Amino acid sequence: MHRSGAVMAWNVFKFCTALRGLGSIMILLVLGVVGVTYYAVVITNYWPALYEGGFDSFVALCVLALFHGLLGMLLWSYFSVVFTDPGSVPLSWRPAIDEERGESDPLSGSDYSGLQSDSTNPRVRYCRKCNQYKPPRCHHCSVCGRCILKMDHHCVWVVNCVGALNYKYFLLFLFYTFLETSIVTLSLLPHFIAFFSDGEIPGTPGTLATTFLAFVLNLAFALSVLGFLIMHISLVSANTTTIEVISCI
Ligand SMILES: *[C@@H]1O[C@H](CO)[C@@H](O)[C@H](O)[C@H]1NC(C)=O
Ligand SMILES: [Zn+2]
Ligand SMILES: [Zn+2]
């Protein structure tokens, strides 16, 4: 943008390129966990169980239907958070005080420092990196290199900021991830317990290792996502964001 100096723009670009590289790895990591889980639940355990007949087939059908339905919702909400712009400040945005006082453009004037300390308008904030005023609840993200409307936090798992426009998808992503990882944990629990019994376990070492890994990963995700979900539900009900809570401490 014309508002940034050339040197700074280059630095931000370099910084973001490095983190975007890491970012793509995070997306691959998420898809990798999904792949391992899919292999363990569908291909190794429940697709074969579908042909066993009787009650086993019924349980397998239920698990497979739930698993695929939730996986579709999870991936949809995940990529919605990844690809939805969290919201940037409109170029023409000015603090409401300008019109009220009939002042000249504060960006070109020398009186914006006076504006900042105005006791009647303590909310007027200015971002020196973007050279623009910040609306209330807007914060500058150093990873994205720009100001984000109602920024909550920069999430490395979705390689994006979570802000005004994608917060809904982020909540849905947490919700579906919790349901999906819980279903997977419960459906793999009998197979996990079988590891520690004396009886003979069917399956090759490879499929057993994948089942073991998928169980441990999904249990860990279910517990940590549950913590996040509870935290964000309480944030939403208190009309606040992660950044606002952290900056108040
Ligand atoms: C949430 O807080 C903002 C200011 O931080 C306020 O403008 C908005 O009206 C509040 N919303 C609700 C539903 O209370
Ligand atoms: Zn900024
Ligand atoms: Zn960000």
C-alpha cells in the first residue's frame, strides 16, 4: 500500500512470506491428522465391520455416517476460517469526531496527537504501522502486517487472523472439531483397550500403530478443543475477545 514505506513493506513481506511457509505446513499437518484418523476409523476398523452383519454392522453404519457428516462440516468450517478475510479497516474510515468538530483531514493535519489525548474521545487510536486510525476493537496483527477489525487472535492452525468476519466460522470449527474428535475417541476406545488385553488382536502392525496414534491424537485434540470452546463461549457471552481480556490483565 502507498501508506507504508517501501523498506517497511519489504520487511513485512519477507516476514509474512516466511510465516506463510510455516502456515502451509500447518494446513498440511491438519490434513495429515485428518488422513491418519480417516485411515484408522474408516479403512482399518469400521468399513470392514460393516460386513460383519447383525448389530456390529448397525454400529459401524452409525459411526461411519456420523464420522463423514461431521468431517464434511469440520473441513467446510476450517477452510472458511482459512480463506475468509478477517476484516480490514475501510480506507475511508475516520473517527466520528472529525465530522462533529468540522476539522480538516486529521491525517494531513498536525493535530491528531491532540485528538488522541482528547478526554471526550479516549477511544480514538492510531496505528503507526498502517498510518491510519483504528476503529474501536480493531488491533494491528504483526503476523498479517495489518490492522484487523475486532481481532481476536492470530491462529497458527488456520494460518489467518480470527477477526470480525470469520469469528463465526472459527466457533463452528471448534464446535465440529470437538464433536468429531469425541466421536473418533469413543469409536476407537474399544480397539485401544484391546491393545492392553491378553487376547489376540487382528490387524497388521501398521494398522495397529495407526489406530493407536489416531486414538491418542484425537483424545488430545478433543480435550484441548473443549477447553478452547468453553473459553470462547464465555468470551462471546461477555461480549469480549481474547485480545481484550489479555490486554486488561
Ligand atoms: C458489545 O460491546 C461493544 C463495545 O465494546 C458495544 O458497542 C456493543 O453494543 C456490545 N454488544 C452487546 C450485544 O452488548
Ligand atoms: Zn495496523
Ligand atoms: Zn494475523
